[in-house]
Amino acid sequence: MLKRRPIGVAPELRPWISEITALHADADTVVVDEPDHATTLTLRSAPGESPRLVVMGPRTRALYFTGAPGPSCLKVRVRPGRARRLLGRSLRGLVDQVVPLSELWGSADPLAGLPADPDAFARALVAAARGGPDVRGDLVGEAAGMVSAAGVRTSADRLHISERHLRTLFADGVGVAPKRFARIDRVRTVLEHGTTRPWSELALAAGYADHSHMTAEFRSLMGVPPTVFFAGGVSPDVHCGTS
């Protein structure tokens, strides 16, 4: 069984961090890495091994794998627009990638001896990214909050920028285009509410034209239709650590 423990994000960290989650498997279990338009920093720990700090870029499709007991993960999910400042680089090449942070920075020294305490861990990450005003990040964050419902053209108009500029901002600051961001966002809404709301009602609430459009997009990103996923009818592709 995979145990997930949400950890509260301190108010002063919320402009940077959207979620902190601790995960631990106490038996072999199917683990789902859901599609996600955010970048996540993960501290992986296993008995007898040194902790590994890796960056999980935006994920355009679900990955199913077998999680073995023993290792634990502390995941810090970064708000859209903030990862570029935190990592010091564009996110264009991080889509569907898992990369050691030391490879991106050239050295892990700025975060050497990271604390295992979740709050202290998140504070250390944010402290390493502090600097002056992050105007580009602010703009991406605003766009991310409206593009799923309003679309690219309307979002660009509201922000007084061109559609082309909006796409460039998303490519650098998020890693995926605004339309793909919106697709992932809709599917994540279905994942969040799929067990509590009727399909037709959920389809409209998530921004789909109808139930069939929701099913098609869900299958495209998750590999199976919603009915199969929520019934537990998924099989792992790989064993944890082999991909």
C-alpha cells in the first residue's frame, strides 16, 4: 500500500510551493504518476543509501509502475511560473524528464545537507531561489490561473500581451504550451472529483463539451478510460527505479 501524507505549506512559502507530500510504500503496489503541468522537486530516501534530490519536469501522460517497500519520497510541487527562477533555467527540456538537480546546477553544493524535515526542506529550496522581483513568473502564474477556462486568446488579451508572447512564456516558465497545460488541468480535475460527481456533471465542470470528449481526452493522457481507471483496472508499465 502506498501511503500519502499531505503536509501543510507555510503561508510565506505559498507563492512558490503549491503542495508538499510525503510518500512511503509498505508493500509492492501500483503507483500512478499522474499527468501534471507543474515541476516537482523530490527528495528520495532509501535505507542504506544517500538521499537523492531530483527534478520531475511536467508530465504529459500518466506513468504506472510497481512501487517496492522501503524507499520514501518527499515531493515539493512548485507553482506554475516559479520553477524557472528556482532552477535558474528554462523548462523547455524538462518535459517528461526526471533529472538530478546536481545536473541542472552543475553542483549540489547550494543545497548540501538538505534537512529531511518537510518544512525546512521547502524553505531551503525557496531560499536558494530568492532574488529580485520575478515579473515573468508572476505573469505565467496569472496566465496559468485563467487559460484552462478562458483559452489562450482571451488570457493573452486580459494580460495585454500577444498570444505568441504567452506561448513563449509558457514554454520557458512551465515547459508545455498553454493548450497542453489546459488539457492536463482538465484531466487533473477529473482525477480529483471522479469518485464524487456524476460523469456528465463532472465533464461540464472540468470544461469539456460533453461526457464523450472527457472520456477521449482522459484516455489520451491516462492510457485508459475513466471507468477503467477508477475501477482499479490499470497495470504497471515498469518497476520503480528501472526507467
